[in-house]
Amino acid sequence: MDAVRWEHRPQLRRPVLLAAFEGWNDAGDAASTAARYVAAAWDARTFAALDPEEFYDFTATRPQVRLQDGLTRRIVWPRVELQAASAPGSAHDIVILHGSEPQLRWRTFCDLLVALVKELRVEMVLTLGALLVDVAHTRPVRVTGTAADADLVARLGLRRSRYEGPTGIVGVLHDALARASIPAASLWAAVPHYVHQTPSPKATLALVERATALLGTHVDVVDLQVAAASYERQVSELVALDEDLAAYVARLEESEQDEEAEVASGDTLAAEVERFLKDHGRE
């Protein structure tokens, strides 16, 4: 735990951890933006950070120079922050973990996070991610939930991940949590691959709404809704300028119409989370 830099040790009420990483797991910056948005909405307070020295290649994730008062130069190092917040109407305090995906010592990094989860007595971990997929920007954002625990999968209408191939820090972290018998679920938003270089407030909005529903709480998302509408309009204008791309998007829209599944209500999701945590309470 020497890599943890504590500002203070919070007193937490049945905490749930919400985590997102910038990088490979973060198409359209949707997951990292969602975590920061929730933290800002709930006035989350930073209580700890991980020392970046052991986990980052600073030639890949470079520190930034900042000027204070226009004169004093200060180096800002990449790091993973932990913040705590009280979510309105929830039986849980929320720990929000966000930062850049590390390049080095992933097993040590995840073991450290598991130790932190245990020390903070976190009851469940919920990670956010976003992937580039063949989806249309005009359709509702598809959010897929996965978990390793069969009971959690059944109660929340999630699925066991059948993905095989390269993985990011989110996949490695979930493996470490499963080996430590810590309940964990993951939400993944689908981002159109043909606008992969553009931040997606529409995917961010979908993740915020689904995550807060699972947590039994809410945030004001009006500004995200405005940004999502503007994003869809601007992308549509660009697509209309390319005849081949417009035809491709039309085919995606048609194929997606029959694939949209019903999602349980926020109240139902939150109730099932509570029931699962009560049935699986850890000493």
C-alpha cells in the first residue's frame, strides 16, 4: 500500500466503487467523462491517489506543465484518483476511481486496487467502459452489462462475457476482483466506429443514466442531454456529405431496429442490487 497517497481516510457508508479509465477501454472518452461527470455532480472529494511512478511509462503518458499565477511552473503527473461522495437517495456512499490506464505492472496495480477495495469495505465494484462498434449514431446507445457472478448476472439482467482477445486494465481488474470474491459488474457503451476520434456525450449520457440506476440514485443530466443532441446533429450533417457513409449508416439503422432489447427500470435495477448485496454481505 506504499503507492497509495492518502489525503485523508474517509468514513464511508456501505460504499460502492465506480471506476473508469482513459485509454483502450474508453472509446469516445465516454467512460472517463461519465465518471468525472458523476463526481462533479455529487461534489466528490478526493481522498487518495496512486503514485504514478511504478505504473506509468512517462514517454507514453506524459506529465503536463502548468503555470500558476502566470509565472510559477508546476508539473502535473498522471495519476489515478479516488474520490468519495454521498449519492442522493442511495443507501451507499460512492467511491469514484478514475485516471489513465497504466502501462506498467498491471498485476501489481490490480492487486493494489483489490487491497484498497477491501480496506474501504467496498460492497460492489461497477466499472464503466466504451467500445467502437458497428452502430448508428442516430439510434439509442446500446449499453451492455457483464458480470462473472452468476447470481448478479441473473438478478440484473446482465450477461457473462464471452469475449476472447486482447484486453485492457478493466478486464484484468475484473479478473483480480473475481479471484478475491468481490462482487463486480461492468457497463459497456457502444460508440460508432466511424466517428471514433470524436468525444461522444451521447454514450456518456447512456453510461451515467444506467450506472446511477444500478446505484439507486440519480444526477441532473440536462447539460449532457443538450450535448448529446448537438453531437447527433453535427455527426448527421457530416454523414450527409458522404454518400457512401450515409448509405452505410442507413443500413446500420435498419439492422439495429430489431435488436433493441428492453431494459429494466431504474427502481428495479437498484432493488436487485440491494437484494444481492444483502444476500452476499461480507464480514
